[in-house]
Amino acid sequence: MSRYEFRSPRLFLDAALVAGARVPLNRDQSNYLGNVLRLSSGAPVLAFNGRDGEWRAVLAGRKRPEELEVAEQTRPQDRLPDLTYAFAPLKHARLDYMAQKAVEMGAGRLQPVLTRHTQVHRLNTERMRANVIEAAEQCGILSLAGVEEPVALERWLETRAESGRLLVFCDEDAEVADPVAALQGARPAAAQGIDLLVGPEGGFAADERDVLLRQPNILRLALGPRIMRADTAAVAALALVQAVAGDWTGQ
Amino acid sequence: MSRYEFRSPRLFLDAALVAGARVPLNRDQSNYLGNVLRLSSGAPVLAFNGRDGEWRAVLAGRKRPEELEVAEQTRPQDRLPDLTYAFAPLKHARLDYMAQKAVEMGAGRLQPVLTRHTQVHRLNTERMRANVIEAAEQCGILSLAGVEEPVALERWLETRAESGRLLVFCDEDAEVADPVAALQGARPAAAQGIDLLVGPEGGFAADERDVLLRQPNILRLALGPRIMRADTAAVAALALVQAVAGDWTGQ
């Protein structure tokens, strides 16, 4: 038995969800449910809004689905760990992919950080939000990761310096050393929250690395002896952080 | 300083590499180096064959690159961990992507396993090998992961049953429980090698799960409270296995 029901389509709605509510569908939703999925009145769907948990609902409408009739709650609202995934933006499809992956891994916040070797300097954060929603709809996730506006690396480091949060810096130049032991040792600092930073494909510039290594509460993490593409490193690093200090521990 | 040189193109060659060797380029390689990268005679490249380490070489040829002149070894041959990544094949681009990711994570062998809910039953293993080579070329990897022919789940379980290898079964229905502690506890069994199994998008059928849970040396691994797509689960599970029992431990 799976932890949630897979068969019904899942829909993110920006509206209050409560038993008996009738929520109008916008044109895109109506078109998707009616013309792509070929659903009509009475078909069951699951709805969530990131605040009120997940609800069973049925479609209503004369010809095509026009609204949802909200029935009963299927799962209570959860909370994401206080884990920010900070990253140098990638190009196009790989950025979409990276945002979706970070959501699946349970990041609480996506923070684009601009570095010297960042390939992309203008960023469509609305598109990133759409990717967050799509991944949440597909993967049964109830809480939407926040999407922050891009900020320069130095500026980001200044804003977080006094926060007491652990900075996990994935550094491809770090000596290979037991990453699990390193994360376990940093768990006290992680209690204030974790910022996980993955650099651009070209790596950090030498002076950027110097600034990073002077930050308080920093953990320089080596992800094994091989170089990975940035989107791979994102998933690998999030897996280790979640498994040692996040909500994968079962505690 | 990075662990290897990034600027020169890296080329997989199926030929012996030794100082002074002259290795002819095939038409695709010649075209790629000459017309796409616009390199000409004298340009440096790095070459590897999966056996003899990495070598610095220079291009030679009258008009376009026709052969490589092998100069000196830049890195000795390494070995991949005895880690098989077994997976239900995905469709098209996501299968390419998954093969590339498994290589970046350092899997030693890719084993397609056909299950009840596998979406894809015929598989182009030549294409998978090309993806292995491409990922190795791009990411500075010296040892090529092996690509096995697809096999039915039950048949695969029979062939490996007496091997003494640890079977890490990523089961989305397992109770969420500390995956690092579970892997640490299984390290003695992992000494014989590790087979890591990630299921299809639709999950395993109930009877397949029953058969799996009766296997010797099995570790049923939960990857946190969220459901992930199969390619995401692959990277996450490989990260945990490599960090606890593979070659990311720095030992």
C-alpha cells in the first residue's frame, strides 16, 4: 500500500479548502482536466493549496469541468524542513529539472545565487514556481517550496551571516572525506536551519571560495571522488543532508 | 585547483594508450573535434580507454584532426566500486538521463530489470553504452560502467541469490526510518558487493515485493517521507550507498 493515492489527478489550487467548498477552475485547469485527461462531472480529484492539507474533491460542470466540490480531507498539512537549497542557475530545461528535483527531495526554499561563473543571470522565478507546483502535484507533496529572487553570492552571504544557520558548501575541490560523519558532526549547528550551496558548472572562482571558507558555521562537503554535473550534485547533496539532519531520519 | 583538468576536451578511445602511440580517429570523432569544437593540429586533448588511465595527447592531421599523438599519462587508472545499479527502464530521454546520472554517481554496472509495471520492455543497450561514455567524457571519469542486457526481475533474483551480495531495495512502501543507520548496519554484507534496486514509476506489484522481501541479505531502504520520480530516487539512493559503503567515504 502506498502512502498516498496515486490514481486520481492531483491539483494545486490557490483557494481555501474546507468540506463543502466549491472552487472554480481556471481555464487552464478546466482544459487540462476535460480535454487532456478527458474527465467529466463526478470524476474524483485530489486538491491541495500548501496550507490546508490534501482533500478529496469531485469535478462539477455542465459540459467540461468548471469547478471542484471539496469533500473530505485525505491528509493533514505537513511542514517542510528548514532547508534552503541555494544554487547557481543553469540554462533552460536543466534549471526546470533542477527545481523539480529539489522539490522531490524536500527542500523548503529555492534560492538562486549568482556567482562569477554562473551561466544565467536573468531568471524567470514565475517559471520556477510553476515547476515547484508541477513537481508537488506529480509527487504527492503537500507543502510548496518557497522560491526566492536571485541574489549575488556576496550579498547572500551577508544576509545570512548572523542567522546562526549551518552553511553546507558542496566543494568539488574539498578533499574526499566521510560526508556522513561530517554532517553528523554538524548536527548541532543544523538545529538553526540549513543552507545548502551547490556551485555553477564551472566551479567557484578562487576569491569566492576564500570568502565562503571564512563564513561562520560552514561545513565544506565533498561528494566523493568524481565530478558531477550541478543538477546531479544537487540531488546527491540533498539526499545526504536530508538523511542525516533532515526529515528522512524517521525521527 | 580542481582534481583534473577541465579545459581540454576528453575523448574515450577503444585503443591502447601508451606514450608515443598514434591513434586514428573515426569519422564522428574527427568531425566533432574539427567542425564542432574547431580544433586543428596541435590542439591538446585528454584521452582514456577505461583501462590505461588518462593521457595527454595532441591532435594531428593535414586539414582536419585525423589522429591523436599520445604524450604522457595524466592520471592512473582507477576502479569503480562493486556496485550494481539495477533499475526498471524508463522512456527515452529519461532513460538517457538516468544512465548518465548513475555514471556520475560512480555505479560500476547498470542492470536493466523488467518488472510488472516497467514501462519499457525493449531496450537499446548500445544507446545506453553511448550515454555511459558521454557522461564519463564530460565528468572526468576514467572507468566505464558496464551495461548489462535487460532481464526479468525473478530471473535476475535467481542469478544473484547465491552471490552473497547485499541487495539494497529502495521501497517506497517501507516505513520511514534512518537510512544511514540501516546502511551502516549492513556494511558487513556489503563487503561482497552491492546491488541497488530502484523500481518502476508505478512501483512494484504486491507479489514482486513479496519475492523481494524473501531474498537473503536484503536491506529495505526508505528514502524519506516523499515519493520521488525514479531517476531522482536513483541519484538519492546511490548517494547514500556511496557515502556509507562506497568510495565516497575517503577510506
